[in-house]
Amino acid sequence: MDQYPPTERTQVVRRSQRGVYDKPQVHAILDEGFVCHVGFVMNGRPFVIPTAYARSGEQIYIHGSPASRLMKGKEVDVCLTVTLLDGLVLARSSFHTSINYRSVVVLGKARLVTDLEEKRQALRCFTNHVISGRWEQTKQPIDSELKATSVLALPLAEVSAKIRTGPPIDDEEDYALPVWGGVVPVLQSFGEPLPDDRVLEGITPPAVIR
Amino acid sequence: MDQYPPTERTQVVRRSQRGVYDKPQVHAILDEGFVCHVGFVMNGRPFVIPTAYARSGEQIYIHGSPASRLMKGKEVDVCLTVTLLDGLVLARSSFHTSINYRSVVVLGKARLVTDLEEKRQALRCFTNHVISGRWEQTKQPIDSELKATSVLALPLAEVSAKIRTGPPIDDEEDYALPVWGGVVPVLQSFGEPLPDDRVLEGITPPAVIR
């Protein structure tokens, strides 16, 4: 099976029927998101920071994470979570109001990427994650820029996804209530590209917007 | 000043010009999001879970958080983060590729809400946070449902926001490159409400979709 083996920490306990360990489904969620939330522990307390990321095979690169400030060449425990919002679930009773979503949680030790070639590949992943093929259209980083960029690498090993889809689940007797029940889809879309005021004449925005 | 006083933990260090402590701006970000990411520490390791939330004045209620499983009537250290994605920032150099976003980080000790009346008010906040006025249209929870719901309360005391807006910032010499630079807005919208197959005849979806 092409699955991440559940561990004690990734086994979905609450509403376990929503747990997903299938690699293609996990990859699809990670590839669709733009921002991840990285959790780490500092002085015994939790911190959660939003940052850019990109998947490269069975590894995730995390961009310029403040977690890297903690690191002195060693590894650090992190939890990386990506959540996509799909819909507002309106039940007939407030108690069953819910949200349709797809989320992935990745646990593990992140390592600081120090090799310049690997950093270059990570930046390529970040750039092409934002817009496919963008790396090839832009000026690529020089070594001093690579050195100035913090990158963490996190293996996709201890991973779970959780997905809620479909209509509200009301108590049977509540379906008789004169209250509308259903889902309001939440959609993400892209607006018209806004050029800055330094774009050269004749240069148009990239055709591929993911 | 109507601001959250920065502390050692909330002072924005990296790109400090993006730090915001203004209460109305923090409230607006919290009120616009649907899902927060809650970080907590279990056995010394970080966990980050997406969940529903709602602001009530200077307090945030967190819905059914798995963090509540850790609690035995006491308080627990959490970090709650809400991030809104506003745009893809396409610079002429890969190094300056970025994202426009608004995020809020709240640090503090969450307390388990046990009083049924406060729980009822928290559920009212959750429901009306999803769709304004929805609580008043739906069947309200009975005591056994309130008892079955976990709610945490977190004060808005140690809080910071971080905001990036505007065009890419390229190096001066790179503006001469024949590469498009600007912002692709990311928009969140709502689709046509999808009724489930039990909606009674003549019942239409709520007029107010936030």
C-alpha cells in the first residue's frame, strides 16, 4: 500500500474515519497549499509560525523559518500543518455546525540545509510551488543570497491527513425543522495580476497561474 | 494607544517593520479567518492542530481542541495562529519571490471552559463567526451537547500581527530585466449554497453569507 504507516502520534483519534494516510492524497493537499504552520518548542513553550514551503518528493522544504534561529547545526522537533478550507457546513442545529477542510500534519525532526546546491534546489521548489515554471523565468539566486536564506528540510515519514467532506450530519429529528441545511463552498481564486510600476514595456504576466 | 504591548515573545524580530500590535487590526484579522492553528507541547514535542475558533471581545474561544485532551482541569500553554493569504508576490529574482499575508499570533495559557452558560456563549460565538446571525436561526444546543463539547478560552493579551502588503521589492539592477513583476491577488469567495437532500420545501439558504 502506498501509505504512511500510522504511528502513535499520527493515528487520528478524534473522528478517526476522517483520517487519511494515502500518499497521493497527502501530496495533493501539500501541493495545493501556499502557507504552512510550523510548530516548535522554545523554552518549553509552543510557537506556531506561518511560512512558505514546498514538497520535493518525500521531503518538505520550509522557508526562512524562525525555527531555524533555534538551531546550532543540529536538528529540531517540528510539527508542520497545512490546512485547506473547502466549505462552511450549516446544520439545522448549532451543535453540528462544521467546516469542510483537508489538512495534513507532518511530525519529525527538521534539519538545517547548509549545502548550497541543496539550498538552490529548495529555492527552486519554493518558487515553482508559487507559480509553476516561475524559477526558469526569473533571475536565479547568487551564492550570497543562498547563504542569507534559511531553509529547513523535513522528511515525509510521520504523516497523517484529515478530511471532512459532504453535507451536515444533523440528528434525525432535526431534519423536520424549517431550517436550511447544506454546504456553502469556500473557493480560492486568483485576481487579475497587478504589475508593479517598474515593469518594462511589452512584458506581460506569466501565462501559467496555478 | 489601543495596542497590545509587545513582549519579548511577541516582538516581531524578523522584518520588524511588518509587526502590528494595533487592536482593531488584530481583531479584523481574527474575525476574517475561519480556521486557526493551535500549537501545544506534549511530551516535550510540538503539535499543531487546525480548528474552529471565534473572538469574543478580548478573548478567543477554541473549539473542541485536541489540546483539551491534555488538560486535567488546569491551564495549558498554547500558541494560536491565524493566517490570511492575500497575494502571490512575483519578483524578477527568485530570491525576492514572496507572499502577501496577514497573520496573528496569540500566546498564552488556555483554560478549559467548564461553566455551561459560558460554553453556550462560546458555541454562539462559533456559530455566528461562521455565518453572522446563524445561531438565532438554528436549534440551540441542549445541556448534554454542551457537556460533550470541549471549549478552551484564551485571553488576547500577548498578541502580535504581521502583515506584508504591496509589490515585490527587487534589487535596483534587476528592474531592468525583461521579467514581469507584480502581485497576483488571492481571493476567497463563496460558491452557490448546496442544500443537502433533506431541506424542506420552501426553505431557502440564509441571506447573510459573511
